[in-house]
Amino acid sequence: MKKLLEGTAKGVLKAASWNWKPYSRLILYGDSVGWSLDWDMRELANISRRLGIKITHPYWKHAARPQSIFFASQFFLTNDDWLNLLPHRIGFSYFHGLPQTTDENFDEVYRGLQKHHEKLSRIQVSHTEMRDAILQTGIDPAKVFMIPIGINLNYFPFRTEQAKQDARRELGIPQNAFVIGSFQKDGVGWGEGMEPKLIKGPDVFVETVKRLKQDIPELFVLLSGPARGFVKKGLEEAGIPYRHIYLKSYPEIAKLFQALDLYIVASRQEGGPKAILESMASGVPLVTTRVGQAMDLVNHGGNAFMTAVEDVDALASYAFQVYRLSQSDLKPMLTAGRKTAEANSYESQIPLWAEFMKGFVE
């Protein structure tokens, strides 16, 4: 009965879309968990509509004529089921997961790309390291587009001192604390996250703030994101006060940035992270490892501080430097960071996406 109903539904969809022109609609696939990738797809849908592209629901993959499908993540390549979607055109984001590094899933995805790149139409990469790795698969370079993970500036106003005080009052954070932020998912799975996802550097982050606790007695850590159990346990063992805020929707993260004195990215691999531009847009000092789009967007000492991966000494040193600097000393860096965020807003990226969609959606 189930197969009969499914077959009937497919027949209805084919009949309803019979007059569609080939590749005239864009179908977007997020991760359906309400976290980062789903919001990326919302922004891409808005951009696409501004470009005059028609967006349709994933169930229209059964349309009578082939359309254009965009996946928010490369992990559909871990098996060959997606081949059943052909002759739809297939595009996707490939943000992180360098081959032969830390994760067999990444290697499996990369092998899938090597095997099937001729069947794929478009790839978005967010930084040069990933672009260069993908080009090694033999894919046609004309299919690969470097577009950083953008930012919606409407969510991230440049912070004022009054906004900082108001955010701390609302979140129950001491006004005299030196607050370091870490907003990400860095545990394995979607549970408590006691097993660390090491490419995100939760162990590096914990070790860095432990070093800082020795010199910053008023240190306080503000966390958000799912699966943060490993980090919370490390902070508790070190006696570092923290709050973990669970967000109902992504835009609420802006309030958390308003409460910060510093944001630290301690990852070993990244596609973004989004926090690079979010902190810059919010006027929050940033210390980051050289990962993801940080390597392309950060001008060390100009708009943020950047260190080598796993360099706890350098992360702590630059964080302490931020602690010692006055707001007037930090102002040039924060102003430069805001300009970087503005240059990489979704609004500013519309021409890049127009090039991406040319020949992908008719």
C-alpha cells in the first residue's frame, strides 16, 4: 500500500509539473535540524529569489522534467543514492573535510567526488584550502566557485557599551567579567557531547581558557550550540564560571555576541566558521586559528588575531593582549573587522551567486 501511495504521489507531481521547462526551478536541501545549514539555505533562497530564480520544495525532485538541486552539505556523497536524482543538475557546498586527515567520512566523501565529479554541476567552497583540495580530484575548475559563508548584517549590529551592559544584564552575566565566547557544536552527535569532535578544537579551547584563568581572575565563558558536554566538563574541572545558552533560533545568537569581550576560534578544520564574520560584524575582538575562511579573511593584527592550529600558547597570548588593551586601542581593529563583515555580507555576495547560478538554473 505504501509503495502504491508513493507511486501515485510521484505520478501526480509529474503531471502537475509537465509544463515546467528543464532546470527552471531550484530545489534546496538543508540538514533539517534547525541549526546552521538550514539557515544557510534560507539565505540562499532569499538570494536566489532576488536573482529571479524560482524555489520549489524537495518533493518536486519527482518533476516531469529535470530541475536543479543544491545540497547544503557534501555528505550526500557518502553513498551513491544521489545518482538516482540524475538527470537533475546537482550542486552543493563543500566547506570542510580535507582528505587524509582525521575522519574516514571525509575521505569517503572525497572519494565520491573523485569518482563522480563529471556528473556534478556546481560546488561552493568557502576558502582557498578547500578549493585547492577539490581541484585535485580532476573536476573541471569552471564548476568550482569560492563564496565565503556569508553574514546577514541585520542580525549583527556593531556593539555599543550600553548594548554590552544590557545583554549581560539580560543573560545574568557579571558586568565586571571578562567574557569569552564559544558558539558552536563541538561534540560528536546531538546528545550531551561528552565525546569531543576534535576538528572543532574543544580540547584546545579548554586548555586556552585554563591558561588565561591564571592571569584573568574575572574570566567568564559564554557558550552556545548543541553537544557542548566536553567543554562544560573541562570548565567545571578548572573552576571557570560559564553559562550555556540554548538558542531557539539562529538569530538569537546576536544577543550573545553583544555580551562578549572576546571570541575564540580554536578549531583544527573549518568551513567558516560563521563566528569569524559574526564577531567582526558585532565589534567583538577575535582570536582564531588559521582555519577555514579565517585564512582568507583575517588580516593578522589588522582586523583580528590569527595563530597556527593547536598553538595554545599563541591563542592565550593574543587573548591576554586583548584583555590588556583599552577600547580606544582596539577600535581600529574592530572598525576594520566590521568592514570585512560588510564586504562578505549576503547582500554583497549576490554577484558571486549570480555567477554560480548561471548555467545551473535556467
